[in-house]
Amino acid sequence: MRYSPDGSRILTVTGNSVQIWNADDGQPGGPLGHSAQVFDAVWSPDGRRVAASTREKRILIWDAGKGAVESLAVWLRPERE
């Protein structure tokens, strides 16, 4: 669980979903769905975006207000010899 920088929203991670909640009344603000297990999610410093890392070795950047993916990165780690 992580509070947004201004303290107005809460971010939670459960299974394949990241959920944004209103901190004042506890109402859900909308899920950010993923196709794989989410390991962690964090707010951007301005609170406008959420970055989430998944089991698929992806990092998705979400617009926290619209609930839409803004960008996607895939990380590769070198093969061990």
C-alpha cells in the first residue's frame, strides 16, 4: 500500500491488479489490470502516473487519472553462463 504524494489516494497491488482508492472515503477509483502477476507499483513524484512491474518482465506506466497505459518497457537480463 502506497499513498499518493498529496495523500489523497492509495495504491494497492493484488494478484494481477493495481487498484487506486480514495484515501478520504475508501472508495475505489479504478483498477489498472495486468495480464500477469504484479510485483510492485509506485506513484510518480507528481502523482499523475503509476509504474507497475509484472512477472512478464514488463514495466507499465499508467495515467492514474484516465487508467490508461502511457508506455511499456520490457527488461531483459543476461543469460547466465
